[in-house]
Amino acid sequence: MTKYCVVQVSMMGGKPDVTFFAYSLGAYGLHRVSDWDDPNVLWYDTVDEAQGRIWPGNANECVVSRCFEDQ
């Protein structure tokens, strides 16, 4: 099954840095993590749903897809 998440891409010292939007009920709330295996990454069922989570006017955010094995 394919899932989608919002990422932010930026340049750090001439090298691309990708972070994945995540949410935790703890102290973090909405935040970004560098590992898409983090259990708090927000995965959406459709690309449209994920695209709807991009902050308006933010050119550094985009949607990526990932295939998960059916469980």
C-alpha cells in the first residue's frame, strides 16, 4: 500500500536536508523529524490529503510517497 507525507526540503551548507512532518501528543505537537521511519510521521492515504497539509505559499514543502507492505 502507498502512503504520502509532507516533507520540507532546505539547503544546509550546500547539502539538501529533508525533514518529515510528524505529530506527537507529548511536548512536541506538530514538528519535523529526519527519519521517515519515525513512528510519529504523519502518513496520509491519498496524495490529495497530503497536499492539503502543505502550508500555503511554502515552496520548500512537497509530498513524497512510500510503499508499505500490506499487513
